[in-house]
Amino acid sequence: MISIEQTEPGEFQPPPLQTHWPAPMNARHWDERFPGILDGILGMAGVANVIMQLALLPVGHGVAESKVDSGAIFKHPIKRARTTFTYLAVALMGTSDEKIAYRQAVNRSHAQVHSAPDARVQYNALDPELQLWVAACLYWGIVDTYRKLRPSTRQMEEAFYLLAEPLATTLQVGPGMWPRDLRAFDKYWAQGMERLQLDDTVRQFLTRLVDLKFMHPAIGKLFGPLNRFLTAGFLPPRVRDDMRLHWNACQQQQFETFLTLIGQVNALIPRVLRQLPINLVMWDFRRRRRKNLPLV
């Protein structure tokens, strides 16, 4: 794996970036090859995935301490969600030109996110190693949620893994940094899990996400308990414990029953409706680009 040379705190020698990717599949072709892989229902594990990303302390502090108000989830929750889902859509379904355009837009925001020289936790949002972890979490989240809802095989996961590399290389992760195959990824993931820790700053920030404090109080009160239940269920036990989320065998059984039922219902829904969220953000991205509107 490529190592990143750090010169001054928060400054990096970036690797050469990818500028051309194979022709992407559209939403219909993704569903034909991996039924349900781009379904909107996978988004119910979204907060759990954010926790996995931010449990790497430099990522967590970078988000929790960011002064970029335009992308702050507690000030602009809809915009923040749109940005994340658009990135997934562009990485998996965008052309090379579209990936580069979105990279440039995201880079302008990320360039403003870096720690102070004397900060206890050093971070830089343009650090390829940190972005690699975020991309790994995105891939892991898709596959982990998918296998909880539908039958999956190792062969299918290996095939999807190779196609998921743009989740990393669309931003600052250079070619060759993405683990070469699923076995190498499993090793990288295990090593990454050992590096995770949550301090009070990041835990408090994430707890507000879990309880939907970024939404209208009525929405948080109505759906906060369900989101807390789902988030706890999707998290690995160690991270769940670090988040201080209560969990027991009865809740695990309820969680598994819920996923079985909702997975069966989702499988009956027409593809165009199952994939509506990701197709909608892709349409919006292309509309914004065509009209020269801000992409992020």
C-alpha cells in the first residue's frame, strides 16, 4: 500500500490521482448484477456508517471541529445528506469527467478542514489515508447492510469489491492505495478497527446524530428511538460499546426480525422505486452541473 509522506503538520505529499475510470454501470445494470445493492433502504444504516468513519479520531475531530458551516450537518442536514449520497452516486455511476468535477467541488470544501498546529488531534481532510478509511467504511456499510437484507455470497462480494474502488479514488486516494482484493481489504479493515477510539468530543457529536438532534424536535422525538435502535444494531459490538449504546440479546433478536421483514417487503418493490433516492441525487447532480450551480 502506498505510504503518504507528511511534511508539516496537516500537509501531505499527495499520490498521483486517478483521472480515468472504466465506463460505469447505470442503476439498472447494477441491480441486474447485484440485486438491491443501490436500494435506498440501505440508507437506514447511515448513522452507523458515519460513526464508523468518525471513530478514527482524526476523521472524527475533523468533522466535529469543522468551521465550514455550509457542510455542517446540524446547520444544513438536508444539504449534508445530499452531498454524501451524491458522492456515492457519482463514484458508482458517474463518468470520468463527472468524477473529476465532483472531486474538484469536494476538494474546495475539504481544503478548509485542517487542525490547528497545536491541536491535540492532528487532521487534514485532504489526507489520502483518512479518505481511504472513509471510503472503506462506505464500502463496508453497503455490503454489511446488504447481506443483512438479502442472501449474499463471497463471490458476489468479491465482484462488487473490485467495482467499488471509485468510492476511494474519486477523491484523494491514489491508484494502488485501495487494497488489491477482498482478502487484502479484510486485513486492512481488521487493522483499522484496532485503531478506532472515541473521545468525549466525538462521542458527544455522534450521540446528537444518533438521537436526530439535527432534525426538527418533533421528528427527533418521533423517530429518534428507532434511529438509535437501528444504529446500535448495525454497529460492530466494540464500537457500539464505545458509543455507550445499550444492547442485549432481546434487542438483537428484534433487530434481526425487523431486517428480515423489511428486506422481504423491499424485495417486492419495483426497482425504479427502490433506487429512487440514488437516481434522484444523480439527476440533481447532473442538473446542477449543466446549469453551473454549486455541486456541493
